Amino acid sequence: MIVLDTHAWLWFINSPEELGKRAASAIEKARTGGRGLHISCISTWEVHMLSAKGRLSLAIAPDVWVARCERLSFVRFHPVNNSIARLAVSACGAMPSDPADRIIVATALYLGASVVTRDERIKASGLVPCVW
């Protein structure tokens, strides 16, 4: 099972050539193997925040982009529940304080999943298996 970091989600949909070979392979295997791609809802927040700040330019409005992703049969979004919120604090203490990264990692811990990420801080934390 895999959880996509926000950039991995964006690149999978918009620029798959940006993905590492192992990341692309893991995504394809999860997509076609029935386990699906898991995405924390905090990534939706990040997409909207980056777009609002002008740091992300999508060809369509972010709400339309996210809605289209929600309709993909192989994508599963996970809200931040109480267990994930607790893990983001208790288990992710060694990570930098970026709340989105903490919640993405906590979501992976909660699901028993790996994270598809290029983020060196997440990889260096050693908290979850990472694929890139």
C-alpha cells in the first residue's frame, strides 16, 4: 500500500515524467493491482494553498482538478481522523515541523503504508518506508 506525497500526486496526474522510476512503478502497480493510490486530504489543502500563493499553476481551477481526481476509481482520499492527528504529534516528533508532511507520514503509519516522495526530510526521518 502507498500514500502519495503531494508532489507525487501532482506529478502522477500532470507530469508523470517527473516521477522517479521506482515511484512510477509503485504507483502503476498500486493503481492496477486493486490497492489503489492513497492520498491524505491534507494534500488537497496543500494544492489549494500553493495555488492561492502562486506557487502552483494548474491548467484548471484547483477545486475542479481535485474533483476530477476524486472521481478516479483507483484514488482513495483519507481525512485526518483522531488517530492520524495523534500520530502526527507523537510518532513524527523527529520530523521538521511542516504540518502537511507530518500528517502525510502519520496517514502512512496509520494505514501501514509506504510514502511515495522525493522529500529528503521524510526519507531521512526513517519513520516510514519511502519509494522514489
